[in-house]
Amino acid sequence: MTESLFTPLALRDIDIPNRVMVSPMCQYSAEDGFATEWHRVHLGSRAVGGAGIVMTEATAVSPAGRISPGDLGIWSDDHADALEETVTFMRDRGTVPGIQLAHAGRKGSVTPPWDGGTPIPVDEGGWEVLAPSADPYPHPEGDPVPTQAMTRDDMDRVKAQFRLAAERAHEVGFQIAEVHLAHGYLLHEFLSPVTNDRDDEYGGSFENRARFPLEVVETVRDVWPDELPVFVRISATDWLPDRPSWDLDGSAQLVPLLADAGADLIDVSSGGIHPDQQVPESGPGYQIPYAERVADATDAAVGAVGGITTPEQADQLIRNGRADLAILGREHLRNPYFTLEAAHELGVDVEWPKQYERGRFR
Ligand SMILES: Cc1cc2nc3c(=O)[nH]c(=O)nc-3n(C[C@H](O)[C@H](O)[C@H](O)COP(=O)(O)O)c2cc1C
């Protein structure tokens, strides 16, 4: 039987009702890392819209792991508690709630995009950032953010932060933990030769650069219940062909190791490590070929993201076996009800929220 956008996806003991995921998207609207009314409405309305999975934005495992001061965090039980009602609401709607666990590494301590995304000096509310090497991110504007090369102790601390974050997330009802290994943030910084010039067992060869990210995935898997899936988001390439960098071959080599470390689905994105990146094109489905390449290298499920905007396109992605999950970001900013509309357009009968039943047929 051909699978389609509305074929449930079974991962571990979870049945995801359809193949649409709301991509993680920073809202820069948390207060001291705490979820606010914005998160409740934003995440909640996308669950009302019928997406099979709603993934939170990058949720920092520590204050220093934030991108901006407005990032969501889960570095204390109180932070997790602030998300609990929203998680319960999403589950009651039949959506599977996921949390993207993240550490921003050297890309932290910046203002939100609407204030320019520029570095915040330490004496103006910013913070020193951690990275594999003491090489600051080359922000086009502003002074570089002070960047410390991580010691082995730092790495143990960050691993413990991911572990505690995952435990808290499970405690409040999240059903998927996604480890953020993409977009030039801390774990991607270990993978990429652009940002990792360590000379210990965490730098140099592919095996060494992959070691810490794999340790983190194993740590999360270790505390995440066996019956629930772990996702990992990767950047398939740095888009820096002219210098030693992370590329598709590295990704193809990495994904079986991620699966061995406990990843059930690889969410395939790209880029973000350096402002010199040369993005070839970003039209419809621009990263789908990367997802296909990754799928060839692993038995884990694969999600495609980037420029997926229409029901037909998302449905074809699944029908043609190019990916197991259609992940949509910006389209969900335009239309929280994408999935309900997709069902209507594709002629599939799905349950609507009873409150919205009158809007079902034009
Ligand atoms: C406002 C905004 C915030 C984002 N924040 C995150 C994030 O927190 N974590 C992440 O992995 N990707 C983040 N992304 C990237 C999206 O998840 C997605 O991969 C990207 O927008 C491409 O998909 P699209 O073409 O469907 O939007 C963000 C994108 C946008 C537009």
C-alpha cells in the first residue's frame, strides 16, 4: 500500500496520526527561559491545526545555551512546569508534542532577529559562550562574543544538562525529544572542521569530531523511555565547498552512528555554520535531495524540511518514498491549520476539532 501524507507513522510505541510536523521555530518570546502566553497560543493553535507532531523551538538546556535572551529554556523543573499545560493541550488534541533540546554554542548571546541578531556584550546582559574551539562566530556586525574552548569538564556538564532536560521534558508529557545537531550550534560545531580545531580525541578525524555529539544523543536516549522516539536534526552540509567543512558524505557516514546511538528519525536540514556559506538555491523542497541521500545511508526514518509549502507537494514527498515525514516551518507561520486544509484539499476525511466543525466545508 502506498503511504501518503495521512498514513500514520509508527515510531517505537507511538502512532503519529499523519506525516506533518511543525518545524522547530524560535519565537524569542520567553522570559528568562520560561514559556509565556505566546507559546501556549502558538504551539496550541498548531496542534488545533492538526499537525501530527508539533515540535517546540530550540529549547536551551542551560542559560548559556540560549541563542538570545528570549529563547525558551528547560534548565529547571520550573521551566518544564511552565510548558506542561501546553503539552497536555497538544496531546488532548491528538498531536504528538516534541521538544527540540538545544545548546547554541558560539552562536549564543545575540539579540532577536527583529533587533538585528547582533552580539550582546557581556556587560549589557550577554554571556560568554562555549564552543569546541576558542574561535568566535564571525558576526557581520558588533564585537565578537567571548568564546571559550570547552574542557572535558565542560563537556560533562553539558551532557548532564541534556540528560536533565530530557528527563524534565518527559516528566511534563513530551513524547519526542529532538537533539539539535544542526545550524551551526554547539553539537554541529563539534562535527564541522570549520569550527572544531581541537587536538584531543574530540577533534581532527571524523570519528573524533562525531564523538561528543554521539555521546549527547546516547545520553538523551538513555533517559528517554524505550517506548518513545528520539529525533536528531542535522545540517547535511555546511555549504562551504571551498574549505574543509561538513558535507553530505560526512552526513551519510554519521547517520548510521546516530541510529546506533538511539535516533529513530533523522530530521535533515542544512547550513548555519558560517556566514560565508553558499546556499545554491532555496526553492521548493530545496533540501529534499539531502534527506534522500541520508535515507539511503540508514534504516532510521527520515524527515525532509525546507520549502515544503503545499499539500500536494507534501503528499508527493511521502507517496514517492522520498521521506517519511514532511516538516514545514514558515508555512506554519502563515497557516496554523495547514494539516486540516491539506486533508480537505487531498480529499481525506480527518477528524476536525468539534469547535471548528462548522468551518469544515466551504
Ligand atoms: C522564525 C524561524 C525560527 C527558526 N528556529 C529554528 C529552531 O529553533 N530550530 C531549528 O532547528 N530550526 C529553526 N528554524 C528553521 C526551520 O525549522 C526550518 O528548518 C526552515 O525554516 C526551513 O523550512 P521551511 O522552508 O519550511 O520554513 C527556524 C526558522 C524560522 C523561519
